[in-house]
Amino acid sequence: MLRATTALFLLSAAANASDREMIPGFDAARAAFSRTGEMDLGSGKGDLDMARFEVRSVLCRPLSPADGLFILPFADYEFSVLDFDGAPTPFQDEELHSISLSSVFLSMSEGSPWLWGGWARAQLASDFQHVDGDDFTFDLAGGAAYRFNERFTLGLGVGVINLNGDAAVYPGIGFDWIVSDQLRVGLYGPSFIAEWAMDEDWLLTFRGDPGGGVWNVTGAAGESRSIDLTSYRLGLYASRRITGQLWLTAGGGMTVGNEIDYTTSGGREILGLDPETGFFGAIGLRLKAW
């Protein structure tokens, strides 16, 4: 769920947009596949393999309905497969889907170092066996950023996740630091990114990102249940320009801080597991932002 606040901290980098992309790792469109293998569930409880395919695209170039106001809409789709090998009941192999529409809102005045903005998302996350109100979530975030100079911006904000259910509030901090023409470092909500441009066609990136999700699923007796997977991915990636702004990216690393909670629709925990560190590989295509 913490991943949601990442969108807010587009604010902290937008002021620094120049010939380089708006923010390291922020793409106008992308398609990627990743697999995490054999996360040990501990105490003879088996292990978990996870595969994920994701597609994201902005729906248009930034809209400007008024001077200094910009709106950027997104669409996302994720297909995740959780393969529980030897895990205790009630866990079973799951094929999970997530479809979301979101928008970032940004307000900035010419000559002012301040930026203000927000983010809103509507999401359907489900196994699609039985879709009802429990499968939908609505999230909001808002905050401000201050541009100290052309190379450094600091932002603060707060996100409210799952407004229509068991709502949770997450404060956040972010910064964007253009160290040099080759090196850029930032903390964008829960995502840390350090990117080195080796030349105009090669990028080397170290990043940490939330890698879990929350899905509504149908239990063995047809009841509404929730799977909440918390994970943080630390990885090293290499990107090669194919043509224009189209890049091929591949990399891998490890997942840490793994937790799985199986709960009722009201939030009561039925079973919780703490998978050990796992290792992942990823490959994808990125169309970098204008």
C-alpha cells in the first residue's frame, strides 16, 4: 500500500524537468515482467513463488485547465500469480488482477519555488471469481514541495489509502537531487532511486520499491477474503536505448520485509506469514517521459 504515495512525489521532481526525464524511473508507458522465486515461508510451511506482468501508460500529455495547474492521468494493469507450495490452509495458488485509474494534480506559479499537488486513484484488485464492493478501493494523497535550486527539491505529504474500507494514513517525505549531469538520486515516497547515465544510450540504476499488493479473493466457502502482501524490492538494473525514447531494461535483486496477511473483509486476521528473503529478476520495455 505504501507504493501509492510514490505518485505524490512526482511533485518533488517536476520542477527540475529539463532535457532529462521528469523523474528517474517515471515512464510515459511501460510493460514489464518479473519473477520472485522460492521465498521460504518458515517452519516447514513451504515456500512462495510470485510472477507479475504489468502495463502502465499515461492517457495523454499533461492537461492544463488553468494557468499553473497541470493534470496527468494514468491507467495501470497488473496480473500476479502467487504459487504457494506446501503452504498451510487457507492459502492456495492465486491468479490476481489489478486495474486502476489515477491522476496526479500539480499547481505551480511562475517564479515561485513552491509546488502543491495531489493524487487520486480508483482500483479494482481481485481474483475475478466474484466481484463486489470489497474488490474496489479509493485512495488520495496530497502535499507540497519546495525547490531550493535547479538541482534540489524537497517534498512532504500524506496519503490516505482505502477510503471506502479499513482506511490507513501514511505520511511521506521525498527529495530529488541532480548531483551531476550523469548522477541523479532521490527518495520518491517509499521508492529510493539512484541513476547513473553512463552515456546517452546506457543507464545503470539502483532502486528500492514496494513490491506487494492487496487483493480481494473468494474463500473456499465463497466468502470474501483479502490477501495483503507486503514486500520491498532492492535491485540493480541496466537500461539500453533501443530507439528514440524507447528503452529495454533488465535487472534483479532481492525482496526484504516480506509479510502475507489473510484477513476477512472486515480486517480480522485469519492467518499471517513472514516469508524469508527472496530473489527476483525483471525485464521490460520503457517509453520514457517527454
